[in-house]
Amino acid sequence: MTGCLMLAAINFHTLLFYLFAILACGFAVGVVVADNVVRMALYLVLSLGATAGLFFLAGAEFIGAMQLMIYVGGTLVLLVFGVMLTAQAPFVSIKTSPGDRVLAGVVAASLLALLLQAAFSVEAWRRPGVGEVGPPASTPVGMALVGVRVDEASEEAPPGVRSGYLLPFEIVSVHLLVVLVGAAYLARAKRRRTPRAIEVAASVDPAAETRRQARTAASALAAGGSR
Amino acid sequence: MSGMLGSTAAIVGPMFAATTADVSVTHYLVVGAILFTAGIVCMAVKRNALGVLMGIELVLNGANVNFVAFASPYLRGQGAPALGLDGQVIALFVILLAAAEAAVALAITLNFYNNHSTVDVDRADDLKG
């Protein structure tokens, strides 16, 4: 009977918030603590997924879905590919020196204290939410991205008056295109350059090699003398 | 027996009280602060270049938590200002730019690995004067 009463009194929004918050923070700390890069990638996936749950709880369904699709589904796959391509045995876990760890802990504690002090400093932020249930947020976000703010439309100001996010959207899309082309250019498989005939001749001719060394030594001497 | 029961109640009681209260913006700000700090430490401490990348992702994610919290209509207390839709759209842009940044940084890391046969950022000192 009391169990039923307790169950009825529990605010499940808050309970789920604490669940996802503990998961997100715990796995974020796990990313820092873990030395193995594969485990770090796994913890990062779990932390970002729990953060998507927090976004859902804050009423930002579209952002949560994008977080899952782009971050967890795209960026993390990219990172895991990087881990796989570079995971030679000595680099899977590169240890940090204990002194660096202690220093990082001190810096982290002071930074966290500063941020928490800022988070608790404004009284209006500490008031519990009034819990207005709005419509699902994906339509206003989509309309804002094409340049129409339906969320701030009213009788005296029709939706077209306030500018949306069409220009930032275009800038970001072109930026993404340029960046991905650049990344493909940077990471392309390089063809090994075939040495030209004169370099082959120089490398097989010992006399040419000694002449080159003598020239280098002479120029070094001349440089020293002029100084 | 009763002592154990009492201590259990002492632990469960505040937890139960915490789950009946409503979530405020500060709750989200605390989560964002922890994620941000973890990311900063990860960037500073890790010697693997991919670990540094993961730290950057954590930092951007912590900032996103703050944006979404300030944008949320659920969490806004009585009389508190809110970002509204702006916060959500900025969070979306941050996610996109994080994806772009991860692609470029991964390409640079692979290039570094091809040239130096290591991903240890302490070995990347070719530009040291």
C-alpha cells in the first residue's frame, strides 16, 4: 500500500532525468579515466546517448534525435574507424604520467567549482520548471531553418517579419561541404612518388655522393667563415 | 535490524524527496558543467590524438546541454527568461560543426600517423623552434 503511494508520488520526469544525468556524467568521467582508446570510444558513445535522453526530457525531441543520428551514428563511427586504423599495439593505451594526472585533477576541481558556482548563482534558474507542455518542436525548428519563425508569430507580427536561420543554414551547409572535401583530400591514399632517373643515378654512384657531401661541407664552412 | 532500516531510510529518504521535485535549469547546468570539465581534462591529459578529439566532443556536448536547457519550455521557472527556439537551433549548428570538425581532425590524425607512425601528440614537435 505504501509502495503504491510512493510510486504515485514519484515524479518520473525527475527520476529519468537523474538516471540519464548519472549515466552521462559517469561515462564522461570514464572517458577521462580510461587509458584504453577503444574503451574511451565506447564510454563516449554511452555518454552521448545518455545526453540525447536528457535532450528528450527537456522537450527538444528534434535535437535529441539529431544527437543520436549525427553524433552517435556518424561522428562516433568516424572516431571508431580512426581508432581501428591507428590501433597498433603500443598506441591502444598510452599512459599519462601520474604528475600530469594530479595537476589535471586540481585544475578540473577548480574549474568545476567555478562552473557550479555560476550555475547556482542565478536564483531564477533554480526555480523548478512550470512544465508547460508545448507541441513537438520539430516543426518550428524546420520552419526556422528555412527562414520562417512560426514560434514567435502573432496577430500583429506575421511569421515572415522576424528573420529565421536561412543564412546560417546555408553557411553551415557550404562549410560542411568544403570541410568534407578537405578531409577527403587530406586523408587520401598517397601514391608513392617514383624516383626520377637522375636521383637513381646519384644514389647508385658513390663518387657523386662523396662530391655532394664535400659540397655541403664546403658551404657549411663558408657560412661559418662569413659569420 | 531497526538500525539498518533507519540508515536505509536516511539514504532513501532524501533520494525519494529529490525525485518528487521538479527539474530546473540548474540541474541541467550542473550536468553540462561536469561534461565540460571532463572534456577539458580529457583534452589536456590524453596523449592519444583520438583521445584529445573525444575530449573536444565532450566539451561541445556540455555546451549543447546548456543551450537546450535554456531553450526548454519545460524547465523555465516562473519569470525566468528563456532562449526559446534560438537555443535549439544553435545546438543543432553545434552538432553539425562538431561532425565537420571530427572529420577534419581525423584526417589530420591519419596523416600524422602515416608520416610519423604514431598517434602520440607529444611526438608532434616538428614545428618546435
